[in-house]
Amino acid sequence: MPNIEGAAKRARQAVKRHARNVSAKTGLKTQRAKLFGAVEQKNAEQGTAEYKAYCSMLDKLAKRGIITKNTAQRRKTRAANRVRGLAAK
């Protein structure tokens, strides 16, 4: 237990932020699963739509600092390669 009032407030804030970050990351994993599901089904139209939503979510999380910009860029590139491979087939 923190002895200082400011430390107690920081602990409360950390709990709220942790819950928000975990929720956001879970949503990102769900969106990634939708994208990869569309790729597995070889559905180019749905795959493109899911890719746009996935990239948007990555950008928002990077902007808020939940994930780093480089992580967001790497994941977008890898997803794009999967979708591009789907379109080529």
C-alpha cells in the first residue's frame, strides 16, 4: 500500500490504464484474426476491407502509445504481404 497520496493516485491511474490497454490489445487481436480468417478463406474483397480496418486500429493504438510506431508499421507490412499474396492468386 502506498503511504503517499500521490502514489495512491498513480496506482489507481495505472489500474485504469492497464485495463484500457488490455482491452485495446484484445480488440486488435480480434481484428487480426478476422483479417487472417479472410486470407485463409481466400476472400480478396473481405480481406482488403479487414486490412483497412486492421491498419486503422494499429494507427490509433500507436498514436495513443499503446504500441510503438515501429511495431504498428511492421504488423501493417506483414499483413499487407498476406493480402497482396491473396490478390495475386
